[in-house]
Amino acid sequence: MSNDVSLTDLRLVSEHRTHVRELKGFLKTHRVPVVANEHSRKFVAGIAAADISDDLDVQFAAFRKHLKVKRVDISVHEAQDGVGTITTPWFEYRLSVTASADDAATVLWRRQAANLRSPELLTDSRLSRIFGTLFDTVEFNPPGPIDLEELIDALEERDDESMSIQYDRSVSWCEVSLKPVPGVLKVETERIALRATTPIQPEKLIEGFIRLRRCLPMPGIH
């Protein structure tokens, strides 16, 4: 397995929920879904098209302004099945608007910047100029499953006063905080995510993740 994390493996993420009635495609003749199923999923994907299109317009203009990208180097994929994307030479932006799995009356908006292909993005201010503090999470999927018990035991053995460790009794997750990183790193078997506790610029969010992962003895991030 790789002994480091590639920038292209990271995803900057922002999620929030709204009521299905707030989607532009929701008409007076429509009914709010009461059961989360395939029908409600398709319904939300269909009526979210206008909202996704508006967001792509805003992001496209921002990318053109701050990245100085040529027309041939930027590709927009309009809303399809609740998802719209913009691909640039530096990263891919993706917005998905989907029916919430646990509440049929709400929708989940998930924005992400992934496939970060330029290390210079961490040293200049382009991401901050484009996205501001939109993203509050950086995610990573390790190349293999993480042994959470082994990880927790190794961290507790260090007895590091600058580090805080929390986990549930069934050891299905582990949360790690490290001073002065402004966030909490949640580790699950197949997912690692640093969530900021205060508004933060994307470059600083990634820097915090890199700093924390260097402390963790697990496949793919030590």
C-alpha cells in the first residue's frame, strides 16, 4: 500500500439540508414525499435541475475569473440524476442534490472539489478566492480497511496531552483532535474525514488534515 496521501485522493466537502419545497422545480401541484424510496429519489433529482444549473452558472463564472481557464480546458456537465459537474485542469467540482435517506421531506446538498491535481493550489489563494469558507470537511478513502482497535491502542499508548481521542464502545469510529488543528478527525473503517470547527479556508483545511494524518499509524496515511 501507499505510505502517503496523494492530493488527488482528497475531497473538499460541504453538506447542508433544505426542505424539498425550497427547490425551484417544486410546483404547487406537487406533493411532499413522505417515504424515502426510489420514487422520491427520482422526484427530487428531477425538480432539482434548475437549482443545480444556477449553481453551475455561479461556479463557472468564478472559475473563469480566478483560474483564467480557456474554454477548451473547462467542461460542464449539466444536471443529470441530481448531479452536475465542472471539470478543470486543476480539480473537478461536483454538486449533488438528493433526497435525504432518513427524511423524505428534506434534500441533501453536497458540494465537493475533488481530483485536486495541482500542489500549487495549496500555496496560492485560488481556492480561497473561488470558494471562500464554503468547505468545512476534507475526506479521504484509504486504500485498505483500517483496524480501528489497533489505531486507538497505538494512539492511547503515546499518552500525548496535545491529542484528544474519542470512540464508541463498539469501536465503529474514532475521533481525534490535535492542538492547534481547528477541527476533529473522524476515522471509520473505510473513511477518514477532518471537519472544521470554525470557518476555514480550503488550503488551511487540507493543511490540517495533512498534519493530523502524519500522527496516525494506519495504512495509507502514515
